[in-house]
Amino acid sequence: MRENIEFPKSEMEQKGYFWDSVFYEKGDDFECIYIVIKSADFSKIMMDERELVVSPFRDVYEKFRTTCWAPEPYIDLEPVFCFNSSLTFSG
């Protein structure tokens, strides 16, 4: 991704958001990656990816998604979690 940052940036631009930061948490029974996304207007995020002009990043993303993501839908943590001064997630 870093070597070809224009590819994921292009896809995120088309979709209407960007990955602001990524956090990793590991416990005894789990490993989690929290991806913080930002958008100027979340109401305009692309929902139909058939319109997406794909790049080589898409193969990397799909492999990551199918290999690493939990099978259930993602959980929107915004209403549940907030950042504290140590930049950790807390309820």
C-alpha cells in the first residue's frame, strides 16, 4: 500500500471517505484492528461498488477482507466508544 498509495487513496476518494488511522489490539482470546474512517459528508458515501473504478489495491483489500474480517457485519463503534487522552478505546 505504501509503495502505491495513490491506488487506495483513489478508491477512498471515489467512495467518499478515507482511513484516518488504524489501531491494533490483542487480548488472550482475540486480535482486533480498528479502522477509523472520516468523511466530509457520510451521507454521500458510495454504497454501490459496481460504480467503483478499481485499482490493483482492490485485490489486496479483498484478500485482507476475506482472510481477516469477522464473518458478521462490522460494528459501528462511534456511538459506543470514544477516544480518551491515551488514544485507547473506552466505553
